[in-house]
Amino acid sequence: MKLLVTGRSGQVAQSLAALAGTDLEIVALGRPELDITDRATIEAALAAHRPDLVVSAGAYTAVDRAESEEAEAFAANRDGAGHVAAAAAALGLPVLHLSTDYVFAGDAERPYREADPTGPASVYGRSKLAGEAAVLGANPRAAIFRTAWVYSPFGHNFLKTMLRLCAERDTLRVVADQRGTPTYAPDIAAALVAAARTALAAPDDPSWRGLFHLVAQGETTWAGFAEEIFRQSAARGGPSAKVEPIATADYPTPAQRPANSRLDSTKFQQVFGHQLPPWQTGVERCLESLAAGSA
């Protein structure tokens, strides 16, 4: 199976590349070879590499900066996503597209299901929601996977930020009134490979197409996530800090964050027969990977 992945430097793209083996070829591409805002580069890359399936992971992800760069966010997250899906469709290729919890308002009392009404409160969320529509409208063989609170040994993310800051401070103030599920990017990558195998085994089966939620098991707050990172780090003899829980109002940001980022992944498990592990397991594996210097 050969997968072409957009967004080469992203956490999920790098995690997918790490899974490559004898029966799985991963071609992860980014600018300038593949620029999602330039359809010609996408078409050229697909023609050159001839994958079996496309994983659309490239995106504009600067959530706060998007508030002042709306055109750039929509150019990548709406138009770029549509370009990738359309270029894949022209070759009859399925596309698996990554989306986000930010498409929801975040005011529900339970984890969000795929059919729940959307209502993004940020430019980033609106651009990603528009991208979902663009993908589904451009490619009849498309699946959207909404995930949340992604971290990994790669790039910039909450876990790595906490480890860096705790080396500088004894106490860290962390938001405690937003709930969600920390999700380890290598677990997302493994789930996408499982979904790709299902899609290629039955390309005309409608059950694998459409919207899916994909997060680890369990839930916590950002403060709870930080506490677990430090607990596990300290157990390994690594850095740790005390966490001081604060309210969202005490840490204002340009973009509004969903108070409830919890997603219900039941549909994914039922269709693809694959379940992500508890979020604490991902923390353990990420710390192991960082300690081994594999990032």
C-alpha cells in the first residue's frame, strides 16, 4: 500500500512516515514540491508518485494567528483541502482528510458525535469546517477524521512545551476549565493506516466515507494533561513542576477555544475495527520516545 501524505512537517505526517515498512510505503510531501494552495503542484506530485490513497494532513494550524490572517487560513484549510481532494478524485483515488474539534462551539454537555451541529467560534475552526465541505464536495471517496489535542515527539505541541517550561519554573499556571482528550499523533497515524486499508479493500463501500471522530480514550483538562505529563516525567527521573489550575479567562488568547473538545469515537471503532488506547498511554509512549532521542 502506497500513501501520499500532504503536510510533510506536521505531527501526523511525520508519525505516518515512521510507520513505513515492507508493506507500507509513505510519501510525505510539502512545499515547494507540493503546495496545497497550488493545485498544479498537487496534480504533478500525484502523477509522479502514483499512490493508492491520499492522506490530506497539510493545513494552516496557527490558531491564534488565524484571527488576523483569515485569508491565509482559508486558502490552506478550505481551498487547499479542496484542491487535494479534487486532484485525488481526478485519478480515482480515495482521500482521508484530517479535521479538528474546533468545528464545534464547545458548549455541549457530552462528547460530540459526528451528526451534532457545528458552530466554530474561531477563524481556524471556520476554515477547517469549510475544508470538510470542500473535501466531501470534491471527492466521492472521502473520509474526514476530526481529532483533538494532538501531541507527539515531533514539532511544537503542549507536551513538549510543558517539559520545556518546567525546566525554567517550579509552578506552571494551566487552564482547567476546558475538557478534551490528548491524542498521540502516532496513534492517529496507525488508525489512518487501518482506515486506508479498509478504504482500499472496499473502495465503493459507503460505510467508510463521510465524517468520523478520532481521539484517544478518556478525557481530562489541560491542567490534568500537564499533571499527568509531570507525574510520568518525574517517575522517570525527568523534569516536573507543580500545576496551578486557572480559568480560561485568566489566560486570554486571540482565538476562542472550545470549552468542550470531547469527541465520541464510537463510529470510527465500529466501522474500522480500531480503537485508540487511553490518553495516558500516549503520554507514556511519547516520553519514552523523547528519552530515546527518536524525535
